[in-house]
Amino acid sequence: MCIAVFVWQAHPLYPFLLLLNRDEYHNRPTKAVSWWEDGEILGGRDEVCGGTWLACSRDGRLAFVTNVPEPGSLSGTKSRGELPLRFLKSSKSPKEYAEEVMRQADQYNGFNLILANFVAKTMVYVSNRPQGKPIFVQEVSNGVHVLSNAKLDTPWHKSLRLGERFMAALEKYGEDEIPMKEMVDELMTDTVKSDKSKLPNVRSPEWEMQLSSIFVEVDTTQGRYGTRSMAALSVKANKEVSFYEKYLDDKKWKEHTVNYKI
């Protein structure tokens, strides 16, 4: 489970600004955000399957993925974390890669995928759910969007709350630079849960209630599950990229920022 909020081509200083929480079991081996071996891809790494949930590239592209919860996962499927990685390693446009994903979508459990090219100013959203429906592909419109574990801009409690607070923060800072660390601390650590009547009713009510806040933390029989990294990724009009990450490492919160220019 993850949640992301972003503004796309609708801010005077930032053509793109993203905040994203990654929810996962705390004992799942993970590498913090860094440049990958080839020096072209910047992102975190899932050391179990080798993919990523959020990454960008030196040539000005970005991809991130969230899971779609279902009563039962299909066995023998490919890791959804490879979807962003394959895009960033390719030379395809977001639309071209989305068309490739469409042909292979049944090889993955439910996913939402965002693909962007900052130089070409194009962004595409892809999802292979609901099951039995045609693969969903759309160009993302300019403005503020929220993506959790349902379709883009689905009005879940946590999505509405994050979107409203994000827009209020953008209005507060106006045309000034936005302090990314403060944005993360203010918006992405929110533990307010949904009313029971507003749960999506996809999984058990107890589990959904635990996951209904923006910041998640719950103990399970498989270990602690919840938000283990929070990121803020921004691209300025002059193509300066800033990737801030606050992450858990050996039960301690650490933080760092990587900057580069497209």
C-alpha cells in the first residue's frame, strides 16, 4: 500500500512536485534512494525482487507504481516493481511504454502506474484493474492528482484528505520555493483514520481501518507493516531535480537529498 499526491504542469516554479509514502513490511530488505549501478537511474530498490516503487532518470523521466488490493493475489505473476524500472531503462515515450504494458498486463497482479517525461511534458496513467475490464490508459491532465491503491483520483478518505492539505500548502507558499522536508513532515506523517462508513470495503474492515490513514503503522503476525519511507521529488522549470527521502533504517529514521539537473 502506498499513497502519492502530485502537481503536474500547474505551478509557476515546479512543473512537477510529488510526495509519496511507501507502505511495506519493515523487515523486507530494501535499499534507500541512490543512483543505481549504471548511474542513470535514481531511486529506492526492493532487494527481494529487484524492482522499485519510485525512480527517475538523468534524461528527465520518472515512474512510480502502487498496488491494487484484492481478496486473493494471483500466483506466478511478475513483480510490479519491474514496471517502473523497465520504462526508465527503455527509450520509449510514456505512451509507447503504456502500450507495451497493455499487452503484458495480465502477467501482473493489480497495479497503478504513472509514467512521465519532463522534457516532452507528457504523463500517462496505466492500470490493469478492475479485473475483467479493458486495460486503462489515460494522459494525465494538468493539475493536482492523488494516487493510492485504487484508480487515479478515487475519492478515498485518505486521498481526499491528502489532496486538500496538499493544495492548501501550495496556496500557502504561492510562487516561493517549497521546503520539501517541511512538506513531508506536515502532510505525510498524518495518522488520522477514516470513519468506518467511508472505508472502500475491498478487504476486511479491521485491516482497511488500519490502512486508512496517510501514515500507516500496524503490527501483524508477519511483523510490523506500514510507512517505511516518505519522499518528496520536485522538478523546477530550469530542470533542477531534487529527490528528498526520509526512511527507516534499522528501526531509526534517516534522511537525505539527492540533487541533479536534467
